[in-house]
Amino acid sequence: QVQPVESGGGLAQAGGSLRLSCTASGRTFRSYDMAWFRQALGKERVFVSDINWSGDTTHYADSVKGRFTISRDNAKNTVDLQMNNLKPEDTAVYYCALKTSLYRGWGSGPTFSGADYWGQGTQVTVSS
């Protein structure tokens, strides 16, 4: 079993930056597609960004495009989400997820049943 663990959340002012990290154990980490999702209080979980196993393909939600950057280091078993120009509407619990199959998608919200393992989440709060 592979358990993602998030870190790096916290409080930031609007216009500021935060960097989230996700680590997952196992020598097969480099075989997994990874993604970040978020869930604001009282709202459904939504997709934020994903990166394929090799790191050469990424996708972003329109709401974060141009502000967030996802990256991975397979040697360190980490996936990072650099968040710049933060907005109050970015406030949410951010979840890291991994998908062991390269032949299916993440599925649709809010369950995203294509994900195999989820982290516990890390809170990001952006003040105006």
C-alpha cells in the first residue's frame, strides 16, 4: 500500500505564495500519475492539477492556470505544487492523490474514483 502524505500548507496573504509537497513511499512511485485536488469548506472536492508518471505532461484547472505549477522528483518520491499569486478563493484543504493505472483517468468529481490512494490533506488559507 502506498500512502501519500502532504505538507506545506498554512496561511498566506493574497498575492503571496505557498509550496505544497507530497511524498509517497515505495520504489514504484515513479510509475504513478499524481494529482492535487482541493475542497473548500462546504463545497465539493475539485481537481487542481496533475502530472504523469514521467513528469512531462501536466494539466491544470482553469482557476489556477498560470499561477500554480506542479512538478515531481522521482528520485525523492515527491510531487510539489508551487502556488503563486494566491487568492482568497484558493482557501481549501488540498489533497494529494495517486493513480496506479496509466490507462484510466481520475474520474469525475466529487469522488474521483480513478484515484487509488489519497493523502490526509493540508489546509491552505489565503487572507485578503
